[in-house]
Amino acid sequence: MRRHLPRWTRHFPTWFEPFQVHLHHKARRRLAALYVQGLCSVSHRKSIVPMADLVAPGDEDRFQHFITDSPWSTAALEPLLFQRANQMLGGKGAVLIIDDTCLTKSGTKSVGVTKQYSGQVGGLTQCQCLISLTLAQHDLPVPVSLRLFLPRDWTGNAQRMVDAGVPEEHQHALSKWAVAIDELDRVSPHLNFGMVLADAGYGANAPFRQALSDRNLHWSVGIYRSQKAYPADVQLLLSLKPVHGRQSKYPTPSHPRQTVEEMLADAVWHQVLWRQGTKAALSGRFAAKYVCLADGTEYRQGQHLPSQSAWIIGEERRGGERKYYACNLPPETALHHLVEGTKRRWACELTHRELKQEVGLDHFEGRSWRGLHHHALLCMVALLFLQWLRLSQPDDLIGDSVPTIRDELAAGLLPACYSRCCPCTGLFSGP
């Protein structure tokens, strides 16, 4: 029986052509298309040499130069990435998820590598950390930003950054949450979404939450149980008598502050179903209170005045473990809406898994800032293409003479991630 080429190879040239328009050199246009095809292929290793052997035999040196040395700007292709992602998944029901993903590395020369915490490993390891922004809706995610985080042992060593080709505008020290806000400011004008989500690694930082509120964004973020808050009806009382011989500089809260764990200890906990999974309904026990977070001015050592109002949400997991979240949706929001929005953060984990396992984000072997960000951008484009295929090419539109998506999966002609989230195969396996 005649072997058909993978279906995506017939759709790819037309789909990718608008990206090529922004690459002004003919050789770059050709190599960009070949590189993305290599990332979408079934090759088990997506580093430059094996991909060149598969899609550009004899052009290994040009392949290498295009990714690691060629000075083309990722900024030229990003607007189209944002536009395509927004057309596919943008809208009021979409969420933008802020997180990070780590690439395990050996040695010390690769840009940004150091011993740092990796959520994938569950501890400290030698790795690079990429801040990621993911747009998600209807259980489908697409990555829209990947930017390398530079630890202090890099930003404190100017020569090391020069050797790795770090641009001057990125050489100053920034926390992860500050990098995330920079990326949010860069991508959000191009995207439509209703809420920003993040885990406690970002959400526990009061300046991060305030930065989101200052941008008039709705957000739901993880927090730690030690986060302090006041009752929603707290008032600030002016001190009429001097304290310890002098007038107090700040007013005094009318209610004592408590941790969110203490505030929810006596709350009523409800069983809430947040999503219908493929095997069973996903539900858990939740409680919520509308409060004032204790993130304002420090009026005594370690004690802060009330700041913005928000929901605090408790989740009780199996085994009795409890997780906590803060959300600035309006005070009249129903509990199931709070839970449904908060629990959508899992979609970024699916994105990170597919970026690594299917399009080879962590297979890059170069050391430079430019090479890593070239590779990361084209990985996002490759995954965006695969998501487009999932949504636009269902089985019932394919003629008898062409193998179905299900056939191509069985024959190993499509990346394995095509089976996840795919409405036409029914093989979704997300959390």
C-alpha cells in the first residue's frame, strides 16, 4: 500500500508563509521553514544535527548558523505569533498563565545556567529557567512568550554576560515576577483574555499582584498559608493619643490581621466540580472569603496596613493538604466561578510538557542568548501549528483517499502530542 506523507506537510507551507515574509533573506526563509518542520517531525532528538540530517541533509552548517549566529530578530516574528494565537484562542473566556519552566543543563557556559529550583525536578538542579506566558481557552493552550531568567551570579558578572551575548537591555538584575510583568506588558496589547493566572511562586509577591491590578487586570494566583489579611470591613482609625510619647505616623486597623489559613479555618467548605474530565468529574472541597489583603504600607516592623480587596480561596486536597489562592474578581462572584477560573492554571503544564516532549524545547545544545531565544520562538511557532491542525482539520473533513488523523497517529506519522486535546480523536489526557 502506498505510504502517504504526514498530513501536516501538505498544510505547512501555506500556514507558515506569513512568518517567512518577515525574514528578509531568502536563505533565512528556507531555513526557518525547515527548522520548524524538523521540530514538528517524529525525530526523537530535536537538536540541530539530527534535525539537519532529517530535513536539510548537507546543510548542517547553515542550520547551525541560522539558529546560533544569524542576527535575525525574534521581534519580527512575534507579532504574527501573537495574532495567530489570539485568533485561535483569544476572547473574554481566555486566560493568560504566567509560570516558568526549567531546562536541565550540565556545565556552566550555557547562558543563564546555575543551580536553582526546578519544579519539574522538585528541587535544586543545574538548569536554565524560562519565564513562560501561555494563552489558554477551551482546554487548549498555546505558548506566546518564553524569556530566559538571569540569576544574580550572571547579572553580577558583566564579562560572563558579554561572552554569552546577553543584550544590554537584559543585563540588569530582575526578579522572576518582574520579568513576567515585562513580558506581560509586551504581549498583552496583542491578546484578548479575561484573567491572569499564576502559582504561588509569583502570586505570593504583593508587588506582582499590585502590578496586575494597576493594569486593570483580573487575576487569580497562588499564595502561601502565611499570607496576612484583614476582614473586608476593616477601617483605619486615627490615633488620638501619642504612642510611647509621640504621635503615631500611621492609622491603626480596626481589626487584627490573620493568616489566610486562620481566616478560612472556620469557613464553610463546599464540594465544587470545576471541570468534566475524560475519565471522571474533577471536584474538590473549597472555601472562600472576601477580605482586605495586608499588603499596604508597613506601619510597624513586619506589619502592613490593609491594601486591595480580594477573595482568598482554600482548596482541600486528598490526604487533607490545603492550598490557598487570592483572586480579585468582584465580591458578588459565586464560589464555583472562583474555583473554575483558578483551576485553569494546569494548562501551562500541558504546554511545557509538549514544548519539551514533542517539539524539543529542551534539546537545544547552544550556549548563547540569541541561539536559545531563536530556538524557543520557533518551538512556540511549531506548537502553535500543531494546535491549529487540531482545531481546523477534523476527521470528517478528510476524504477516503487520505489517511485520517487517527491513522497517522497509529502509523507514527504525527507527533504524539497530537492525540492530546484533539477534539477529533477524543484522546484528551490533560489533568
